[in-house]
Amino acid sequence: MDVTIFETAGEAGRALAHRVVHALQRDPALVLGLPAGRTPIDTYAELVRLHSAGQVSFSNATAFLLDEFVGLDASQPGSFRRFLTEHLLWGIDLNPERIHGLNGAAPDPESECERYEETIAASGGIGVMLLGIGANGHIGFNEPGESLRARTHRVHLLDSTRRDNAGLFGGDTARVPSQALSMGMGTILRAESIALMAVGEHKAQVIADMMRGTVTTQLPASFLQLHRHVEVYLDKAAASKL
């Protein structure tokens, strides 16, 4: 893993945004994997700023959203699609027909997961996958456990993950759905390159375990050790146990 440490979370987020811009300059038809959550907010704000300044275009790019809560469609508060729209998609020129997300309100979640896998494959696969990491080591919504699913699948969320996402639901953990749809670890690892960002002291231990520990399903992020091209963007707090 190629690790870069920044003084602040904002600096890390802006650096990751410029990484995306450079990738788009090399390949305007880039396929991106995009996460929701607090971690990438600075990155998305910088991408909107750079697009507004005429420094980057997404007009030929494609995006796949990493995960979504079961039971929520793209318009509902708390949905990751709505989060991405509010923080990034509204402010860039990405063609709506090339923005792909999992439909959490699909009547058949398993069929929805298969559809998503087929759509990713038809796009030629993901070129740059952006990731955050949960304090318990989850990537996307791939939770720690006895095994991991390779393909996009339905997940039963751990209580700790629901608590971490309560901010999207007015701080009320009880309102956070108990299930989600997520790209699997195999789908993530098939990306050509991966860029993971973590900020804050509360992520320091899991970052150290991800990089220095053994590869284990109890820490899904550890599987990134197996990928040929992973860049890790950290602030000093998140890097404090390396």
C-alpha cells in the first residue's frame, strides 16, 4: 500500500480529489466507484470546486455507488444515493444515464444485486474505487464475520455500523435500516486501483491493523493487502498508530 499522511483531514480530502482529477485527465471515460459517509465530504467538495473552476470534466465518466440501505430509494432521506447527489452529483457534469446505484427499495434484493454485478461488468469494470473504512474494519458494508461474500449482496448490519450511520437519520440509531446492499469484496478488489481515505484518531487502530495485521474475514479491509495498487490517504490522527 502506498501511504500518504497529511496534517489535516481537509488536506487529505483535497489530495484525494486531485488524484481523481489526474485519473480523469488520463482517461476521460474513467469508471469510478463512489462511497457515501462523512469521510469523503471534503473530497467531493473539492471536486465540485474544481469542476466549477473548469479544471475537470466528468462528462464522459461513469460512476457506481458502493452501497445502499435496504428499503430506501434514491429520493429518501438517509439514502446513500441522495447523500451523493447532495454532496457531489449536483455539482458536476456526470451524465445521469451513467450514474449507477443499487436500488434499496427493489422488491427482489438478490436480483437487484445480480443486476448490479452485470452492469459493472458491462461497463468494463471499475477503474478507480474510492473507499472509506469503518471503525470495525468494514469496507462498503462488508461486515466482519466468519466469511465474506465476493459479489454484490445483501448484508445484515452490525449494531456498531448502524450507530456510525445514525447521523443520516437524525442521530436515531433505531431509524437506521438493519440491512443494506453492498458491492462484495471480490467486486471491490477487481477495480484497477483503489484509493482509501481515513481521518481521525478513532480510525488509527483499524488502519494499523489493516496494514500490519493478517488477512482475515474478521477485518475485511485487510483484504486490500492483496490488491496490486492501493493508495491510502490519512491525516496525522488516523496515522498515529503506524
